[in-house]
Amino acid sequence: MRATTAALHEAFSELRVEVLHCLRDGDLVATHKLFRGRHTGAWFGIPPSGNRVEFRVMDLAYYRDGQPFEHWAVADGVSLLRQTGALP
């Protein structure tokens, strides 16, 4: 999770994350988030476009002893690639 977060901050300046929904069931936490920023750094080999981007992510995290233990995420990658200019 830390590596992905660092890569996002390197590729997207002005990065803001809005938590739209957050649910907890015991040691499981689900979040639905909206990311917004400007594509000013390389992202998986895609050169900076300068475009403003917006994409959604849904996460499910399992905590053990109060610490993150497992994490799964689904992101709207196709929409993000279109906004960076990597896809038509």
C-alpha cells in the first residue's frame, strides 16, 4: 500500500482523496474513494500529460491486532488511462 501511495503522489500532483463511503465489519474495512489530481509525473511509463484526472477506488482491508494485514483494491484504471491520454 505504501509503494502504491508513493507512486501516486509522484505521478499526480495536487492529489486529493475523498472518502465517499466507509464501512466496517469487525476487522474488515471497506472504502469507496474518489481521487483527484494533475498528471505531472510518469505513471507506469506514461509520460506526464498535465491533464487533471479523477478516478474511483474501492478497497477492502483486513486488520489483525489493529494493523493492516491484507488489502484488496479495485480501481477504475481504464478511465484513468483515458484521462492521461494513454487510451483514446
